[in-house]
Amino acid sequence: MWLWMIAGIAIDLDHLFANPLYDPDRCSIGFHPLHLYEIMPLYVALCFFKKTRTLGIGLTIHMVLDMMDCVWMHSL
């Protein structure tokens, strides 16, 4: 199961396609292909199916943490 949770972190591989690769002021939510608002309901839906529940939880937690980072970054 922990491999599925780690796969939730592997979603950050889409950051490799950004130009520039690293921008400390960029919010990943809504910018990177796998961090789009349109895809997030799919991640939540994965939580409701037994075979994909752990992956869905990992992806959903990842998105929530990224959103918290964006809110914190823009509130400073």
C-alpha cells in the first residue's frame, strides 16, 4: 500500500516539463498538467473504489498540501 501512496508523490514529475524548471514564486495548482483543477475530482473519485483508494488518498492529500502551500505563499 505504501507504494500507492508514494505514487501520489510521483505526480510531481510533471514539474519537469515547466519552463523554468524551478520558480519559487509559482503555485503548482492550476499550472502543471497533473495539478489542474479539472483533474482533482478524478483524484477524489479514486478514493471511493477499493482498488484505487490508497492512490486516490495519496493524490488528494498531495493536492491539498499543494493548495495550502499556494495559499501560504500568496498570503505573505
